Amino acid sequence: VNCCPVEDSLILGTWIAVGDPLSKWVFGKDKICYEYYADTLVDRDQYRMLSASDSPLCGIDVSKGTLVNYMEWTNLNNPDDKMCFVVYSLTDEVLNVTLFGTGDFLIFRRPWSDFEP
């Protein structure tokens, strides 16, 4: 688990899902995440990198003072549609998140990385 707030710039660029390489997230400097499947754009979400001090997130009160990072998405087509993720790891090569309310890890890697869980 990362201990400190992440740099917004670390998430910029393309991430490929380890479990489904047809799924791709592209984070832009415009604070938009472009979601692709099989190279077809399927959704666009405004994103924010957050910490526990930004609680509540997606209507959920997260523990104050935790050493975990978060990410909030707001759907550009429906601003009432929000998703929040716990960011367990964000490095140059790996993005590991969990969607609030699920126990499933979503692991992404850079296209040039040979990372395997």
C-alpha cells in the first residue's frame, strides 16, 4: 500500500488491464479518463486523486488519517454517476485499485511493462 499522497502526474498515460488486455484506461492531463474496450471508446470520466482527508468519497465516510490514496470518477454523460476507487498501488509500471463496495482488485500495467501478478 502506498503510504503517501500520489503525484497526479504518475497516473497519466495508458494502462492495460492485466486480466483482460482488451480493456484500457487512458488518463489525460485534462483530468479525463478515457475507457476503451477493443480500441473502442466506451466511456469518459473526470477523475480526481484524493486522500482520506477528502472524506466523504462517493457518499462514504472513509477513515480519517489512513495512509491510502483514493480516486473519484464522475461520468461526463451523467454527473450523478460517480465511482470511487481505493488506490493500493501506483508506480511507473503498475496501477492496482479496488472499486468501492467490491473486493475485486483491478490491476493495470503500462503497455511496455511485462508485469504479471
